[in-house]
Amino acid sequence: QVQLVESGGGMVEAGDSLRLSCVASGSFFSINTMGWYRQAPGKQRELVGAIKSGGGTNYADSVKGRFTISRDNAKNTVYLQMNSLKLEDTAVYYCNADRVHIALGTFVDCWGQGTQVTVSS
């Protein structure tokens, strides 16, 4: 159906920056909302940021002012620019594509494999 390929994760020091990318490929017409979620050890998965096809965004309070989500609809790619990283940002980050239009009247929801982001002091 749809494959989400993530890149950009890694290990950085507190205060540094990382840019995550997620490319959607497969057979589909459009994606309504693309977003980034994260799950830290012992924590529930939470929404980090999401962006609709029209450009509207939503962020978790913990990352507002530090993270920026963007997308390139022509490339079916969503980005997460993470600045001023903190230790508590350490988590597995998952790319999500919501309401992927794969056929007339048919929509699916897809997840990436996850990419590790580790922030050290």
C-alpha cells in the first residue's frame, strides 16, 4: 500500500539540532495529514507535531518553539526540524501518514518503522 521511509535520526548532545525526514512512497493520490510521534522508554506514544496538506500545524506543548514540522507535497515528504534538543527528547520517533487516499473513497493510515533520537548531556 504505502511505505514511509524515515531518516535523520541519531545521537546528539543537548542543545544541538536534528532534522528528520519521512518519504511516502507507493500508490496513492494524496495524504491528508502527516505527523511525527515519539515514544520514550516507559512512556506512551505521543504526538510531536502534525501538518495537514493545506499547511496547518499542531505541536505538543513540550516542543513548541523548538521543533518545526513542514512538508513538501510534491515529494510526499514530511520533515521535523528539531532545535535546542533536550535530554527528554530522547525517544523513538515515528512518522505517520493519516488518511492516505489510495483509491476512490478508500483511505488508509500508515506508520513508519521509527528512528531513534538520542540526546546526551
